[in-house]
Amino acid sequence: MRKKIVAGNWKMNTTLGEGLNLLEDILEGISARPDLETQVVVAPPFTHLEAFVNKAWDSSDIAIVAQNCHQEENGAFTGEISAAMLASLNVDGVILGHSERRLYFGETDEILAQKVRIALENELVVIFCCGESLEEREANRHIEVVSQQLQKALFDLPEESWENIVIAYEPVWAIGTGRTASPEQAQEMHRAIRSYLAGQIGHLAMEVPILYGGSCKPDNAEEIFAQEDVDGGLIGGASLKANDFLSLIDHMEASL
């Protein structure tokens, strides 16, 4: 059975104190749910990572991941963070290719291919984001666009790397806009991604978790998580409220 995951991407939100309070609320909620089958993931800002790893050290039900890393091993890249630096903090993984990184920071498929490889070399799990713009969807190019993103960044990887890959499909037109893909649209794309993976990596495709990442909230999660090829969510705004985030975890558990 594929791993089921609910991951909170906090983006550029919370001070360290605020973040620790929120993490404490989430940890308390997890401890009150003793038989969780869902892997819970939190991706706070860089400034929080060491404190969060220490805080969550004794909980096997929660993983702490970074929101990005640089594609080079080290060097004169002021303000950047390397995969080796993240690994030295004992974080579990890193989100790569988020649409906001592509849009605002000019990350290309070629840069992301480098980032994926160096993250894996440092034994980090990669949550790889892919997705189409509204224009690409309206032109009926959404499957083509996502397939190209996967092809360019992931398909030169050795077979053993795939156990450390999670894919997050995020329709760009549904991020921060209040719009959400319908459960049918989500399933269509998740099925297409898994089919494309199967054509490239064979039976391993059935083991790769594929998360939905477009404005998933407590009021729409039940239907989205019930879809056959949706293995959880990469959650933005709803991960900044403990009750909402825990509700999403409950919806994931109910779908198992």
C-alpha cells in the first residue's frame, strides 16, 4: 500500500515563537490520534528547522522538511541553503519545484533536475511539485505540461532513488486563488501522472505517493482524498491553523 501523506507547507509565515506554538498544537493533536496510518509532514521556514527537528524528535508520526534548497553543493551564493546543510540538521526532506519558486524565482526544469539530484545525494526525501497554469489547462495542455516537468527533472534517476520521491500535483490556477480542482479533475491528473510514471519506471509507479496541492481545505478534502490515485495533500493556508490541519489528517485517515 502506498504511503498516505498530509504535508503542511507554511511558506513565509510565522515567527519562530508562533511556529513552535503551532507545532506544539499539531503534536498534541497527533498524540491524541494514537493509531495514525497517515504520515504527517511540516515544512516551516528555514529559521525554524533546527528547533522543529528537536521538538519533533520523539514523534515517528511527523516529519520535518525544508521548503527549498540550492542546486550547488556549496559556494558563493549569499542567502542560499545547501542540501548538505539541511541534512546536517537531520531534516527528513525538502520540497522542490513549487510553483511559487518557478514563478517568482525563475526556477527552470533544468535547475530543478540539479536540485533533485543533490537532495537525493544527501539522503533527503524529495517532494517534487508539478502543475499547469490556467492558460495551459484552458488550452487542454495540462497533461502534456506536467508530463514534461516530470520528464525533465526525474526520469534520469536510478531506480533506487524512487523510494525517496513524492510527487505533489498543484494546479497553479488553484493556489491562493480560492479555486480548487474538482475531485474528478484531481483524479484525472493523478491518474495521468501515475500512468506516465508507469511508462517510465514500470511497477515502481504504484509505490510513488502523489499528493494534491491546490487549495485543499477541510470542506473539500473528503471528496479529494477519496479519489483512487490521490495519496494525500500538500497543504498551504489550512496548515497554519492546527484544527484545520488536524481535520485534514482525519479526512485522510477516513479514506484509508
